[in-house]
Amino acid sequence: MPDVALSDTERKVLSYVSRGVSKDTAVSKISTFFSLTTNDALGAINSLRKQGLVIESKGISGVTVYTTSPLKVKQAMLDQQVLTLLKEAEQGGRASGFKRKTYTTDVETGEVMDEERAKRKIHSGAQKKSRADLGFDLVE
């Protein structure tokens, strides 16, 4: 644990950074999330970096991110309410409500419809047996 006690703002920022945040957008995201001025957010990040609690690392995609030092930051130093809010924002109603639609074309009519509607139509069409036009006449 650091020699100096963390202020409330620093503790919140440390909790936010523990989830990982891009170095380029960290100040704007943190200031928006906590309704801070950009100078306050930048000051808190710099203070935490001087104490060695926040480090820079390269992500898998090559983006430089701020994250917490695994050796110096303990779970008790983080604000659990902030972590809960971040998890809810990532998995919340807006995020989980988004569903990507795929579209298909009806073979008979050429109508473009979403995949769910096409599946329903196929299942209801399976009950009704209809003759398909083969494009030529059968002679007996």
C-alpha cells in the first residue's frame, strides 16, 4: 500500500483505470464518467502514475492503455461501487439489448426479411405442402 493515503477522486480514478482505458481517451472518459474537469482527471492520473499505481502497457492490438500495477494495487484500494457501475455499463440494458440482425431473401417472392421471420415462414410453410414450379412440364 502506498505511503500516502488516496483522495476520494484518486480512488475513483484508480478504480476506473483498473478496468483498462486507452491512454489517448483516458482523461476525457474519466472526466465524463465522474463529472470532473479535465484538469482534475489529468491531475489524478498523473498523481497515481507518480506513485507507481497506474502504469502504461501495450494492449494486444498495439494500443497503449493505462492499467493498475499488479504489484502495488490491492483490491481493498479500489472503490467497489465504481467497479459495479462499470460492469453494469458494459453489460447493461443498452449493451445487452443490441442484437445484430441478419437478413435473407425469400426464395419464392424475392422479399428481403430478417432471419427470424424467415425461420418462422419456413416452419409454417412446412405444414402446408405446395407444389413448386420446376420450370418445365412433365409429360407422362
